[in-house]
Amino acid sequence: MAPAVRSLALGVRWPVLYARSRQVPVSLAAVLVCAVFVWSLPRSGTSGDPRMVALLLTSVVAVASTGLSGQDLALDRTAAIRWAPRRAAHVLLIAALAVAVLLALSALSVLSAPGGEPVPVGYAVRNGAGPAGAAAIGAAVWGGRYAWTVPFGWCLTAFFVPVPASGGVPAQVATWMLQPSGTPAATWTSAVLAVGGGLVYALAGPRR
């Protein structure tokens, strides 16, 4: 096989091999189950509730983040390919998947922003990118198997943190997933998690 043809074949095959090694088909099936479950809930219990949005996005990120580590970490670390951009792209794809699921359910009037309005794109991006970055941190610290613990733990914590009537930055940071669109503290928290988590995972990779 000519070198050019071999290079082209490898370029076509490696995304498929990567997806299989990262259990992407199983993760996508689990994401579909999450979306169908939310779609089946009574509209009165989901529409306009930021907790439902946060729980949906966290669940999507949680099931997708199990693929942030491969089946053979030693092979991953010794393979002669550039892992950093591939890892960063993986985190971005998880965030994009979460955003796409939320916007799709919003278009179907399954979920909405408070007041019954469609979910703003900026709000969806903020609440999809932050948990993906948190999962990347979890993968770098504990491995892909436990990457879900960071975003899911933060989400559950936000449900029980009392937010004073006067607000306050610490409370807004703790409950950033539940904050309205345009809240500066929530936007910055999500950005730090997304960028910081993506960089840490891209450079360090998953823990053994």
C-alpha cells in the first residue's frame, strides 16, 4: 500500500478506533436514555425548572465522561500520536453533546427557561461546558471511571446550598448551574471549569 493511501486510511480509521476504545457508542445510548426519560416526565414538573436542566446536563456529561480514559492507559501513553488535541476535542464534544440535547428538548418544549421561554443558547453553552470541564478534572485526578463524580457532586451540592436573598458571589459560585442567564459569577465559574479542566486533562491525560 502506498504511503499516501496508508496515511489516508489511518486518518479515516483512527476516529472509529478511538470511539470504540472510549466506549462512545455505549455513552451515546445512555445519553439517549437520559433524554427520553426527561421527555417522558410530566411537563408541569420540568418546564422552567433550572434544577431539571442542571440534572439533565450533568447526567449527559456523566455518562459521556466514562470514555475519557481508554481500556489500556499504558498503550495510550506510549502511542506515538499527539494526544493533547485529541483529549481537548473529546471534552469539547462532550460539552457540545450536552448542549445539543438541551436545545433539542427545548425546541420540543420539553424543557424551558423560567417563564416558559426557550432555553437561551448562551445559557445552554454555559451549563454544558462547565460540567464537561469538571468531568475532565475528575478524569485527570481519579480516572475516567470516576470522572462523573465532580460534576454530579457539584450539581447535587447546588441543590442544597441556601442562597441568601441578597445573593453573594460565594453562593452564586456554589450554585452556578442554577443561576439565571447572564449571571457574571456563574459565567466565570463555568469558563474556568471548562478551560481549566480541558487544559488539565489535555496535558496530563487520565489518571492510571
